[in-house]
Amino acid sequence: MATVPDDLAVTISVRPVMAPIDTKRPSLAQQVYDSLIEAVLDRRIAPGDRLIMDQLAETLGVSRTPVRDALLRLESEGLIEATGRRGYEVRAVGDREVLELYQAREAIEGHAVVLLCAQPDRLERVSLVESAVATAALDGNTYTANRAIHRSFLEQCGNGLLLSAFDSLWGASLASFAYGQMYPTTEADLVEDHRNLIEAVAAGDEEHARTVMVDHIRAGLDRHLS
């Protein structure tokens, strides 16, 4: 059997298989996804509107592939549903589905603050949450600001599966959040609306923190359904 010279073997072993990914630039599919989300949140796209893959690709100046990937992601998150060949429709969300989404939020986010209260470095983590609230409040979009604020509690609770469940739930909840009147609209209101949550976790009383979070979520449901 022929042997491979040592110098050739070294050359083969160090040859890069794939080029490095530029992590600073989002993929085209992500850019298409972000554009569609922005249009939904700005209410330029409404429930019942049709989204045609070829038309979107032409409008956005990209191929069908990133558009398809973005639409499939939005479908998996429950914002749109397939209605024909390469076509989708923005879903209308009923009150029953909204109620179930908020009930799931109570379970996930309520338990997250219990875990956060039990962290040995709780006060340091609460400080990070407080910073996240201040930063998110600068966002001009109340959906993305509110999501970032609540996600900061999950990020600090110490349970990655709860964080994944949070992301999945908020993705599925986008349609109801986009078309409901749920949130304060100013920077000061967003900070003040979440101040008691921060104080409850900082105090370290697990059951009190859970109660404050659940009450906060239920107040959001009341605003949504009113």
C-alpha cells in the first residue's frame, strides 16, 4: 500500500474545510424576517393580509430562498399560515388563544423569578436586569422593548430551558402582541411599569416575586382584551 508523505499529510490535515462565517452580518433570511416583523409591528401588514413569496422577493430585492426561510420561520412561530402555493396569510388571533398564551407566560415567567430569587448572586443579577430594562426602554417599539425586559429576567434565572420556552412562546405570541393595546408607550412608563418586579426579586421573597410577576402579566392581559 502506498504511503502519504508526511509533508502532504500535514497539508491535508490543516486545510480549512469551510470559510469562516461573518457573524457581524445577519443572514439574508434574518434580514427578510426582521423586515416582515417590522411591517407587522408597524401595522403595515395586518391579519388577513396575503404574503406571496415571489412578490416579497421582488419587493425586497432578494432571491426566493431567504424569503422562503423567513416565511417558514414565521409559520412555525404561529404568525402566518400557508394558504396555497408559495402563499401565506397573517393569522388573526382569537381571545381564547390570547388567554392561553398569557396563562403559559404566567407559568414560565412566574417560575423564572422564583429561580432568580434563589440565586446566590441574586443582587448582581438583578442589577443586570435593571440595566436591561433601562436599555430596552429606549427602544421605540413597545413589543420589542417589553420582550427584551421580560427576557432579561429569564436570562438571569439560571435555567436555559425556561429561556428557550420563553423565546418560543413570545414568537408564537407575536400576532396577538402586535395587534393588542397592551403596553405603556413612553420610556418612563416602561421603566416604572417594571420597577415593582425588580424590587420584588431584589427582596428575595420567592412567592412574593411570583405573585408580582403573575399580577403584572394578568394586567397586560386585561389591557389586551379591553
